[in-house]
Amino acid sequence: MASNKILVIDDTTVVRVKVREMLPPGNFQVLEAKDGLEGLNLIRQEKLGLIMLDFLLPKMSGWEVFQQIQSQPDLRKIPLVIMSGRKEEVTEKIIEPFEYFEFLGKPFDQKQLIGAIKSAMTKAKQPRQEPSQKVAAPAVNNAIAATSSSEGESAAQIQALNEKIAKMQAEIDGLKKQLAQVVTFIKQKIK
């Protein structure tokens, strides 16, 4: 059997080693990345059979890596397992049910790891719609898919997501204004 390349992107050495040790020997070549930027570079350079992505990473977060993967059709086809010790951090950004990737909560055992990998492989084979160019497109698409029971529910969820986006944008604008004030204050003190 040909060796399958698995990329484990996690800032914790223990987790990377644990994944390597839990996989059946001889079947997989495990590549490791300690931050999101290094991981994204390996994703672009290597022909991968699976990506295991921690959600909280230095240099570039798992969320940012996920968005980069989703924005490129060839990368979206790679089976993906998102790992986190706090599932709510993932569900804040990506609405359940997770259609195209598998979630693996930390800590995990070998049975959970193998189950997550098998599930991710199955999910990656499912046909999917092309996402729109908006940043929030994965969340909106998942919200629509999650509520196929009625159009009213979908519209309500989309409206709620749009309101959250508007609220976050207002917060960002407020923070930018505060930052500009701080910079002005510092410049005045330096003179």
C-alpha cells in the first residue's frame, strides 16, 4: 500500500507525537507543523492525504488556515480533521453540523483518532457547492444546509448571522478608532 501523507498542524509537540504514535505503523508518512503559517506552506507544497488542524495556533490561527483551505478548490478536497480542546471556539466560527470536515476534541484516544480520520475521509468525498466570495460564506452555507426543514428557519439564521457580522464590524471600527487615538496620544508624548 502506498504511503499516505498526513499533516499534523499543532503547536504542542506532545499532540504531534501522540498522533504519529497512534497511527498504524507503515501506512502513513506524518508531516508536522508547529504553527499555522508553516502548516499552510506544507499544505501548498505537499500532496496530502489528510490534514489534522489545531484551531488555536501561533502566527496564523487554525481558523485562518481553514479559510485558506476553503478558498482553493484543490485544497478543499483534502480530508480535514479540526482539533481543539474547546469545541465552542470552533462552533463560534463554523456552524454545526460539520459537513465537510471532522471535529476531534482534545484529549483523544486512538479509537477516537482513527474514527475521526475515517469520518473526514468520507466527508471529503461528498459533493459540495462552490462557496461565494464572502468571508462568512462557510458559516452561511453551513447554516443553510443545517436547516433544510424550512425556508423560514434558514432566512432567520441568515439574518442572525448578518446581524452578528454587522455587530462585529461595528466593534472592529470602534477598536480602530481607539487605536488611532492611542497612536495620536503616543505621538504627542514623544514630541
